[in-house]
Amino acid sequence: MKSERTLSIIKPDGVEKSVIGDVVSRFEKAGMKVVAMTMLTMTDEQAGGFYAVHQERPFFGELKEYMSSGPVVVMVLEGPDAIDANRKIMGATDPAQAEPGTIRADHAESIERNIVHGSDSPESASFEIPYFFPEL
Ligand code: CMP
């Protein structure tokens, strides 16, 4: 298995629900290392740049507004197959479809307020990691 890095964000609903510790603990227990971490509040423009791939989607405006509505925790996780491992731990984007025991099944209330974001491919990770951590 190859060692990879992936970007993870605990979204405003995750911070609001006080599940930062639970989320990070799930990643660490699965063998991933947190190699960078910061808490910040995105501007609408910063959220729009991050989610530029979704700019034609009908939910883009709401997504930007929501992601800039409060503090988020942004981190880089490193470990074997970290991109897929992170996605399995998060569960499906829509919590109604997420496997029991995943972060989204346990904590998320809707497809928008779904607690966490994770890079969905190596290409996404190589855009998303330097977006927040240009020094890495
Ligand atoms: P995320 O993994 O951060 O990537 C894009 C986000 O857009 C996704 O999680 C959801 O929070 C959000 N999203 C995806 N589909 C919808 C939708 N149909 N309505 C609202 N938000 C959505």
C-alpha cells in the first residue's frame, strides 16, 4: 500500500457540534497521521475557490455560504491509501446513504451539513492540500 496525503476539513457543523476530537480520533485510530492542522473561517471567495469544481452546480451559492458561515478545521492526513481510507471513514456524501459507523452516518444531518470534507482523488488532493498549506 502506498503512503498518501489527503485534505480533510471539519465543516462548520462539525465544529458547532463539538465533534472535532471524535473526528480526529477516528482518523488516528485508523492509522493516519495528522501532518498539518489549522482552524480558520473561510471567506465566501476562499470557499468558492476551493469548491470551484462545483461552480456550475445549483447548490454552489449555498455551499459557499455554508462553508464560510463559521470556523472549520483544515488538516492534512497521511497514511497508507489515505484518500480512500478517509472516504471510507467519512461515509457517503449524503448521510442517508452513509454506512453505519461512519462519521456522516453518526453525526451528519443533511447532504450540505455533512460534517466533513475529504479529497476524492489524488488530483483533488494535489489541488486541495496546497490551497491551504502552500508550504507542504
Ligand atoms: P464535499 O465532500 O465537501 O464536496 C462538495 C460538497 O457539496 C459536498 O460535500 C456536500 O456538502 C455539498 N453537496 C453535494 N451535493 C449537494 C446537494 N445536492 N445539495 C447541497 N449540497 C450538496
